[in-house]
Amino acid sequence: MKKLDQLRIEIDKIDQEMAELFVKRMKVVEGIAKYKQSTGTEVLDRDREKVVIKENSERVTDEKLKKYYVEFLESNMKISRSFQKSILGLDKVVGYQGIPGSFSYLALKTKYKDEVLNSYQNFEDVFTALKNKEIEVGVLPIENSYTGDITDNFDLIKKYNAYIIDIIELKIDHNLLGIKGSKLSNIKEIYSHIQGFKQSQTFLKGRGYKEIPYYNTAISAKYVSEMEDITKGAIGSAETAKIYNLDILAKNINTHEDNTTKFMVIGNQLIVNKDHNRIMAAFSTYNKSGDLSDVLGKFSKYGINMLSIKSRPLKDSPWEYIFFVELEGNYETLKPAIEKIEKKSKYFEVIGSYEK
């Protein structure tokens, strides 16, 4: 027998032993996942991983192999985390517009802590990714307490037949950020998403800054950090400042202290459970005299509390509109009444069910 064949037989034997040990290890990992589920512990424990890597790598005495063993351990841990997430139902891929530090990112991190995150440049890119099943859910802003609705996203919900499955509220604290060593008096240009400018108008008014709209606040901060120019500033959160190593030159510059943005979590299908107490519906009328008031009157007639209404023009039908209404209650409870209202509408669809 050739020496190579002998070596391959040895490798096969070792691989068999490793496969048995892998199964044994993953059964222990499953036990850890279930314990974490019962105690509410997060999957990722970075400090624990560092200790494991340090202690185990010291057992490898051959220095030329040590770095490869560290890579082996890191791969093992990544596989273990993935397996734990699948057990805990956390193996979702979540999409958002922007980059780490954006307000969409900060909002989703309040709900999705261990999931895989995919970032996209534009709002529509998130909807496209959802439609193409690149992601399971997307997180996008829908309304700000000061500047109102983010109308583009209402249009996109309808265009892509997406559904709202949850709502996340995030208090927004805008700050003026600059590179290390910069001062407020140095700033001549400010980069931000247009919403950042709108929500900080009182602070910005009369200061003579050149306002340059950017994709979002986090990308603005990243750009300013990379430019290393003391005359450039960005509007962003304190968390964004940390991520991109920027100084806060002016704190809490948003016009209203209670500045809050609602973010919608979108999915490809409507999900209803007994804890939901809000419904989002979209409808249109026949555009005849009294049609709209007739439909709206039916909500009152059947005892449904309408919390808000928004109108958007139908793109292919001039002077016709689609209306988005947020209703109080559970869909299963209100379904009989909603079906009666649907018969009075040209178009009617429940596009969201969630808990406030």
C-alpha cells in the first residue's frame, strides 16, 4: 500500500472520531440553548468565548498549528451559535436601511439581538430583499412624532404586498457630531438624512451651515469620520458617535424632547395572534360623492375605534387615493365587522396586525 493511501486511511479514521465527537458536542450545545431559553440569556457570550479560545489554544504546543487551531475553535463557536439560534427560533435574517448606527439599526437591535442582519442602501431595497426571500423580516421607519409619516414606505407596502407584523418605537436623540479635535465653531457643512435636518430645525436655524442630505444619519457619520475634516459635521445618535469614533459637539439638538419614531417590522404574510391590539388596513372607494364618509361611518357604526388615517395617491389612477387606517382591537374579534366594511369598499385589505 502506498504511503499516501495509508495517510488517507488515518485521516478517515480521525474524521470518523471527530464526527462522533461533533454529534456529542452539539447535543450539549442543544442543552445550553434550552437553558438559555429558560433563563432569557443571550446566545452570544463574547467574554466566555475569549476564555475558551485562550485556554484551549494553550493546549496546542506546536506553535505553527496554534493559529489554525484558533480558527478551528472560532468556526466551531460560530456553528454552535447558529445551532442555538435555530433551536431558539432566532435564525432569522433581518433587513434594514442604512449601516450600523442608523436609527433603523438601533430600533431593530431592541428586538433582534442575535439574528443575522443585512443592510441595504434604500428603503425599497429592503422590500425587494423581502420579496426575493433574502430576508425574513425588514425594519423600516414609518412615522415620526414631529415630522409625521414617512410616506414612501406606505407606498412601498402596497407596491410589494408586504405586511406589518410588529411596531417598534424608538426615542430619537439627535446630536451634532464631528471628528476628534473639532469644535462647534469649526463646522461649515452638515451631513444627515433629510429627516435629521427636519427634526433639528430650531438648532440649525440661523447658523449658516450648508446642509447636505445623505442616505441616513449613520452613513453621514461614517463619511465625516473618513474625511477627517474639522469643518464637516453629521447629525446622529450617541451610539453612532461611538461606532465611528466621533465627538459630540452639541447634544440633543432635536427640536422636540419627545421626538419618537415608529418603525414597522414587515413580513411576507399577515400574522395574527391573541395579544395583538392594533390593525392596519388599506382601502379605496369608488370615488363617488359620499363614498369615503360612508366607509368611515361604518367603522363608527360597528364600534371600531379608528386611531389614524393617511391618504396616498394611487400611482396609476389620477385623483384617486388609497387610505391607510390604524384600528384599535384584535383582528379575529373585529373580523365580522371588517368584512361588512370591505363589501362597501372598492378595495379593502388588512395589511398589519401587531401589539402596541
